[in-house]
Amino acid sequence: QVQLVESGGGLVQAGGSLRLSCAASGGIFWRDAMGWFRQAPGKEREFVAGINWSKINTIYADSVKGRFTISRDNAKNMLSLQMNSLTPEDKAVYYCAANSGSGGSSAVYTLASDYDYWGQGTQVTVSS
């Protein structure tokens, strides 16, 4: 059973930075496509960033492109999201997710329905 645990959320002022981490266990992390999503109050969960197993392919939502960077350390079973130049619009619960069926492919997924496992989420709050 794959388990994903996020950490690193918190309160930050607009313009500041945070680094989210996601620790994976119970599966074969290195070959899974991974992603970050977020959900703000009253809104649907939205895609933020995705990365394939080899780190060659990444995709970002337009709203975070140039500000956020997704990365992974397959040796440590860790997924990260570096978030810079945060704005109040970035306030949300952030979730990491794993696609266990990607099997080492080059695919990166942007739909929540493409992911099999989810973490419990970590809150990010940005004050203006």
C-alpha cells in the first residue's frame, strides 16, 4: 500500500517562498509519475505540477509557471515543490499524488483521475 505524506506547509507573506515535501513509502516510487495538486476553499482540486519518473518531463499549470519548481529524489523516495513569489491566490491545501501505473514511462499526468494515491494534504496560507 502506497503512502504519501506531505510536509512543509505554513504561513508566509506575499512574495515569500515555501518548499513542500512528500515522502513516499510502500510502493515502487522511482517508476511512478508524480504530481502536486491544490484545493482552495470552495474550489475544485486543481493541477499544479507533474513530473515523470526520470525527471526529464515536467508540466506546470500556467498560474504557477516560472514560480514553482517540481523535483524528485528517487533514491530518497521524496517529491518536492519549491514555491517562490507566493501570492494570496496560492493559498490552498496542497496534495501530492502518485500514478502507480506509469511504469517508468515518459508520461506526466495533469488530471486528478489519473492518479492512484494521494497524501493527506498540507496547508499553505499566504498573507497579503
